[in-house]
Amino acid sequence: EFRCDARMTPGRLEDVLVARGIQGVLIPPQPIQPDWGRFDWSRFSVVRLGRSPTVPAAHVVTTDQVHNTLTAFEAMRARGYQRIGFVGIDAPSDYRWLFDAGFLRAQMTMAPKGRLPIIGLDPLNPHASQRELMRWLKKEKPDAVLTPISVELPDMLAKCGCRVPEDIGLATVGDLNGKIDAGIFQNPQEIGRVAMLMLASLITDNDRGVPTILREVLIRGQWTDGTTLPRRNG
């Protein structure tokens, strides 16, 4: 594993990879990307784990965000929740996040009066959107919330006076290792395994650099019951 920092600059990293005869590079999700500068991607086969690393525009293996959100929405409805809201990231034009697209599609199965507007929190500091969340909760009165923000949101809801799960149910399409234990298990081991298989194939084919035609392999997750979203239909 290599981490780009003040000492291991992208230029230095390229030299190290070439010196060690490393032919393939796997880029994991990362909120802040290094400045790759003149890094010569044509020397390597490259696969991205998720869409958050936007450079280089290499092949992607990631979770199926749209399908997972549809699955979670249906599971929440089946457990008795009627006013399901979605708290996401305030990046509507950002292709890296497609959870909201799945949520909007899922809402089409409901009558218009039951469709709640999406609220997006600050992508770098969700807590900065505390007031917006409070206003949204008071206006929309959801009985459950679906979110990819599994770490910060439970504390934010508590500050709004919402008890989970007594006042509001909570499920995630993000990380189940956070403070939300109901939602989608993304099958991370399978995502990693498939990414390595793709990378090995690219190396074998001598397929280097940024591809002309980009491939995306999407791994579906499964619903997992948890204490943050108990059944409400008897």
C-alpha cells in the first residue's frame, strides 16, 4: 500500500512503482485526491474502487448504488414506514453519488403526497448543515430516513431531538460499521475480489493507461435488518 503525502509525491510514487516492476494500480475510495500532475498512467493498468477518485478516468468496480437504494426503500416500506426521507450529499451534479437517483425512482411507486424532497448535507462537513436538517425534519415529518451518511447523521438527528428508533427509523446505504445497523450490506469483499480480477485481466492483456471506453462493474448488496429500523406493522 502506498499513500501520497509530502514525502511520497505522485512523481516519487511513479518512480517507486516502475523501480519495483509494479504493473497494476488499484485506487481506493478517497475524499481528497492528490494532485497527480504529470503522473504517467500509460505505464500501468489501473482500476478504481468506487467513483470518488475521479483521476484517472479508469475502469471502476463499485457498489450498485441505484439498485441498493431501491432495495432499501422497498425493505423500509415492507417494515411499515410510510414517510421515508433521504438525507444525502449536497452534490446533485456529481456522478460519484447515485443514491439519490435510486431514491427518486423508488418514490415513483408512491402517491405524490407521500414523496418527500431529498435533503443534501455539506459533503465535507455534514454537521455544518445542522440547521437545514432541523428545518427539513420539522417540515416533512419523516417516520424513517435512508442515508449514505452512517457516521454523522445519528448524532445530528439526536441534536434535533429525534430519538432513533423511537421517533424515527434509520437505515443506511453506506457503511454498516457506523452507528446505523439496518440497511444495505455492500459486499465489500466481493467488490475487492472483482476489482483484483479486473486488474489482473488488464495486466494480462497489456492494457495500460486511461481507457477510451470506460467499464463499470456494479456489485449488488443485500438488505440487513437492525435495531435502528424496527418493524412498525405489527
